[in-house]
Amino acid sequence: MVTKHPHPPPMYKYLNVEGARATLEKQTFKWTKPSQFKAKFKDDMDMTISKLFPEDDEKSLEIIRDNFNTILANNVNQQLTHSDPRVALIQQAFRNNPAAVNIVQKELQQDSISDIYDIDHIRRVSEKHVSEINKFLQGYRVLCGSDNILSERMWYDYAADGKGIALCIKPSPISQKDSVFKLFKAVQYFDERPTLFASTLEFLKSSLFEDQQALIVRIIDRVIYSKTNAYLYESEYRCVWPLLPHEEHLDDLYIKFHAEEITGLYLGENTEDDDKLLFVKLAKQINPDISIYQISKIKNEILQANDVSQDYYQI
């Protein structure tokens, strides 16, 4: 399931010299495989999870022990979405005898977590789930963009220290063309990589009563569209595409864009003159009406973009 956003802001795709040439010559963007993301910071691999819950295993089990029956008892008339018929029987028991939950909880509190659960087994199961989810996420492809064209750090990191370019992307306004760029969605930033669930308590409530298909979409979205605050400067948006069955064996996938979807060419502060001419020529072959901008610095070292389209009108 993918969600389209009819009016995402203009996106800017930063490209180094080689990437710019390939993109403009082929009129395509290359989808990125999650495993191709390079972590700039330790233990910060993008589009992965390391744990199911933020709490450690024993604490999570304590939360489940202390809250599972209480949540059911407090929602005896709410429709369950959990598939285990035993859960429905427990809910029915609390519906018939509301006081029973206090008896059950009192009994549970007399036992330690290790008496109730096989912690080592649960830990192995949890690790298996994490591995399977991370493998599942490799079945997506990502096109990254930014809503900030004046980020010096972005020009340095993704456009070869200003030697490359950036392209302005806007979904095609032609209604008959179903633009993939409507899939762009803002990345959310956090102190740490997200766990699959925001908390063990959230897991309990959502697994019992939330629409399970909607739950899967929500938690996978949280992983896909999350990065740590170390990347906040990127102001990133992501266009994410699940692989189709016939694409699963392909490492390199490309998306062809419509001419009118590339509306601006931004030449980097350090783009060489020969490269400027080549990039402008290639861009105008795609979209003759494309606007050309030159990135430069003003006195206080802040970047600015000047429209220089007239300087290249003869190309």
C-alpha cells in the first residue's frame, strides 16, 4: 500500500557530476536499495530496526504481564482484532465477571517474569522477527529528495561539494499522467532509530484492537520515514516504492520522469564551466522551458539561487 500526496512541495534532488550526467542522459532517476544507504554515524543504519520495543526484554515482559489482562478487562465490549481465540475467551470471562481481573493480576504478581515466560526463547523469537522485518524492508526502493535547495551541507554531501547539480521535481500537472512523485512524504527525525513499536504498551493495545492491516502499514511507515536528528539538516522527503514480483531479482531499478516534471536545474557553486554547458544542454533537451539557477554565496556565507536562464537562452 502506498499513499499519494496530491500537492507535495517542490523536491530537490542533489546529484554529483556522474549522477547528474546519467540522470539527464537517461531521463531517469535511480531507485536506491535500503542496503545501499551508508550510515554516516555508528549504529545508525537507515531503514532498519534493532529491537521490537524500546524497553529491554525483561521490562517488556513485565509490562505485558502487568497490563494485558487489565487492558482486556477495561475494553470488554470492544471488538477484538487479535486472531487468537483464547484472547476472546479471556475477554468474555472478564465481561462475565469483572472482578476476576483483580484475582488474576494478584496471582501473576506472585511469580517472577522468569517463572511466567521463557525469556531466552522470547529473546530468540524477537531477534528472528527483527531479522525478518529488516529483510522485508529490502523489498522497497527509495528516491530521496529535500525541500531545501539552499543547504550548504547537502551540496557538500550529495553534490560533490557544489560541483554537481540539483534538479527541482514537481509531479506532472497533466491529470492523465499518474505521477510517482506524488508519493513523496516527509521524513520524521528522532533522537534514536525507531523501534518497531513506540512502546510495549502501544503494542499491546494495537495488537488487540487496531485494524491489523492498518497497523502493519503504520509501523512500517514509521520505520521507512524515520531518521535520527543527526540528519536533520537534510530536510528529507522520500518517495518509496514496493517491489513488484518481477522486479525482486533486480538490483538496479530506474524511474523515468516526464519532461514537465523537471522544472529547475540548479548549478552548484563549484560546477565547472564545461559541466554547466553539458548539464544545461541535456536539461533543455528534456524540458526546453526548464529554469536555470546558479547557486552562490552572499557576504554572510549564506547560499542563494539566482535565475540565470537568460544566460543560457541560446543553448
